[in-house]
Amino acid sequence: MLIGTTLSHPHLDFLKLDFKKSLVFLSKLELGIIRIGCYWSEIETKKDNFNFAKIQTILEYCSRKKQKVIVTVGMKAPRWPEFYLPSWINSSSQPDLFARCLNFIDKTVNKLKSYPCIYSWQVENEPLDPSGPDNKSIPLPFFLKEVNLVKTINPKIKVSANVWANECLKRKTIERLVPQVDAVGLDLYYKVPINSFFYLSFPFSEDKPANIIRNYEKDVWITELQAEPWEWQTIFYAGDNPRSISPSLMYRNFKKCLKANPSVVLFWGYEYWYWRMVKKKDSSYFKILSKIRQEIT
């Protein structure tokens, strides 16, 4: 089992954390795998003018450290607002939007495919799940075009996709995605706020979605395992004792997710753990991560 996390450099900026220091610290954890996002709005700020500097910095560093990396590409990427469209794009014109997105994927995969650290291309992020300010999703026919494009450019690397696991049985997202990819990631959140006082829990056993994936003989991954606060208001996210997560709940979430028997587990919340360590002198989440890694070796 590969244990890792997601690194969102825009979220590091939001939390006013030093990007390079956080990357170096992450490498010292010697995780089995990490996931990063290619944020379209950052890379192509002007039409046909691509800047891969930040992503290349990460991939060059990970290649030197022999760190396996999952790279997401597409309109959607990890963290809110989910869709990262350049300001110049005409999002109201679907044909134009789709054509420009395929061009972005083409340029991105061709530019980055030579980095030896790349373990998988994740196409979109929860593509079939409605999300973002406008509650939109990626149409399945277009998603298939994206997958085929990535496979054509870089056929030797695994292609993966992920689903919002809390709704995957009702939405049947796994059945629609799994035939097209090599691995399907489940995004598991055990305490989702519905207001300041009440939280929804994960609605079914973790082995149910995992078994659907295995029926297609594809890899089961956990691409997001809740390990940072998900609160109704930001003030609770930054508080000392958020209700939706704690180090002990992080450990409990990991034990629960093992019912899916995944080959990859990516904890969601590295930026938050690092923020707590830097700003609050609290390294308790990293201690739990170390405990988990010791248990699985």
C-alpha cells in the first residue's frame, strides 16, 4: 500500500505558507506517493501562453527524490473552487471551452511526460460529480475524449479518475468511469457539515464501491481521505478543536478506509497539518501519519 497526500500549492499560498519550505518538508516525510494539480487558470493565464514553472519545480524536485507523483489535468483540480478556468476563456460556449481544454491537456501532458516521477495522470477531479460555485460537472462524452487524449500522448503511464464516494452509489459514477481508466480513486469524507451543529456521516460500507471497481479488474485507490477540517465557517477551520477532524479521527478514518483494501491512500490535508505545525507549533497530525506508516510496514 502506498501512503501519501495531496499537495495543493494554491492552498499553501492561501494559508500564507512558504511553498519551497513546505515542499522540502513534504519530501522529508518520504511518503510512498503524492498528488499534485495542474491548475489551468495558473498555467495558461493568456491564450496560448503557457507557464509550467511551478509544476516543473515540483516535478523536478520529486524526480530527484524519486518521489512517485499523481498529476491531475483538466478543467477541475483539487480544492475549491473545483473548476480552474482561465479568465479569458468563454465558458458559456461549450464547444470553445472543450476545445481549449483539450489543447491545455495536450500541451500539459506533452510538456511534463518526460518526468520519471509521474506515476499516473488523473484526468479531471471528480469529473462526474457536480461541484464548484455553479454546481457543474464534466459530461461523460467529453471526459472520454480527455482520457483518450492522455492515453495517446503518454500510453505507458496509468490513467486514473476519482469520484465523490459519499454519493457514488446513488449517482453510479464508478460504473460510468471505471471502464475508461486503470484506477478509480474514492474520495471519502466521514463528517460533512450541513450547518454549524450537524454533520453527515459516510452512508455505506467502504467495500461496496471498492467491489464495483474490482469487478472491472481495476485498481482501488483512496484519492482523498478526510484529514483536515470541513466546517460550516472558516473560523472553525482555523480553530484549536474543529469538530469534523482531529488526529484521533484521522487515525480512525484510516482504519475505516481499509475495508476498501486500497493499494493507494492519499490523506487530504497536508497544507492544514503544515499550517498547524508552523503557526500553532502542533505536529500532532504528522505524528499520526508516522504511526500509520509504522503500522503498515
